[in-house]
Amino acid sequence: MSYNSWKQTLITQQIDGTALASSTTQTSLLPGAAKFNLPANLLAIGTKFQIIAGGRMGTVVTTPGTFTFEVKFGSVVVFTSGAISLAVVAQTNAAWKLEIELVCRAIGASTTANMFGIGEFSSRTVIGSPTNAVGGVGSIILPDTSPTVGTGFDSTVSNVVDLFGTWSVSNAANTIRCDTFELVLCN
């Protein structure tokens, strides 16, 4: 028996985001026009989203620290990558790509709704990546620990979908910019 399914792009990023550097504050990586207003009561149990994002990233030599991606619905973190360990070899404008799948596990008011997420991050900035002269790009499954459902949120109200980033070390060389973002509804 066939299963009718389709994918619908809900929003794409039209312009580059603002670079996030010299900060340890959780900050949106998206320009305002790339944030999607998820309508109230759109979700059903099993609703699936795919997030595909990419851009450029730089890291300071020796002590870059870690970087964390988070997806928020409104003010609630529904997915976290956890702290991604970064290579100690300095990088400048290294390409990165992030793919996240989110599946709705529960719906409802207050903090009843939740999403389960898993993803993959690829970049030369990932610890264990070969140097430019050797070639290749490192990749890590997210989170790098046991995946869990995100924090509960209210699916009966509209929520803005946003992608955030946080550096653990504030340094001008630790910089990331989101140049492309797509939110896809998979049914």
C-alpha cells in the first residue's frame, strides 16, 4: 500500500545573517525575514520538520571552546545540539552545514507539546577534521549524547521558529554566519 506524502518548504533565508562573534550569549543566527511564524494548532503527533542551514565559520587557534545550536519555538528550546567540540587548528570562513529532523511527539497547551530531534553538523571546524592541505570535512551526529525530547511548549498558540547559536569562548576569531536556511514541513 502506498503512503501519500509530500514536503513543503515553509520559509527560506533570502539574505545573509549577521555574524556572531566575540560573544557567549545565545543569539539568533537568522535575519528576521527567515523566521517562520508557526500557526497555532498546526502540529499533530507525528508532524515532521526538516531544517537545513549552512554558512561560514571561523575559530581561534588552540582554545576555540565549543559551539551550540538550538532551535526555538517561541522562547522554548525544542532542540539542542549540545556543545560541539571544535578543532584547535584555526579556521577562517570554513563552510558548515546543519541538518535537523524534528518530530512532534505531543501536542497541547501550556508545556504539553514537545518535539524529538536529531541532526548532523559538518564542517572543517569539527574536532578531528583534517587540515585544509589533507582535505576532508568532519561530521558529527547531534546531539553527541543520548537524544531526548525538547522542552515542552504550547502548540495551541503561534510560535516563531528560530535558529540560535552560542559560543563557549568569546573571541573575535570565533565567528559564525548563517547564509542559508530552509524550514521544511514533511508529511
